[in-house]
Amino acid sequence: MKFKSRIPAVIKRLRIAANETVQETAEDMRDEAKRIVHVDTGALRDSLEAHPTGHASAVMGTDIGYGAIENYGSRTRAAHPFFDPAVELGWSNLPRKFKSKMRKI
């Protein structure tokens, strides 16, 4: 009887689970940021996006230049945090999500 290792298949499923978890977390962060962002015209809210960038990596953000000023404020403008709270929520949920996917492997 020849032994066949399941390790390569498990590693493949772990990679898939990691990619899915990171992408879902980035999307959750985007959705939370959209939910809590201060809205004047809606341009900043509508510009928030999440995209995979490689193995178990993703980016969430905006290409609108005043996003940082809206989030952190300036000398003349009060801060309306939306990005940092969304990231904190996403990071806090990531381990639980990954564990849940690992249980299915």
C-alpha cells in the first residue's frame, strides 16, 4: 500500500481560505467605512473600494484626496473618522473568520 500525503491538498485549501478571508475582510471594512463616513455630496462614500492585491492581501481605500482630511481632520476642519474605525473592526473580526473557514477544511 502506497501512502499518499494529504498535505499539499490541505495547504492549497488553506491558501484559498486565507485569500477569501482577507478579501471578505477588506470588503467588510469598505462596507463599514461607507456606512459611517460623513456625507456631503456622497463622492467620498462612493469612491471607497476594496480589491485583492495578491496572495492573502487586499487594499481598501479611496482615491479622493480629501479622504485623509475627512478621517483625521486638519487645523480648520474637524475630524470625521471613518477609515480607522472600519479597519479596526475588520482586523478584530479577521481571526474569527479565518478560524471558521479552517474548521471547514
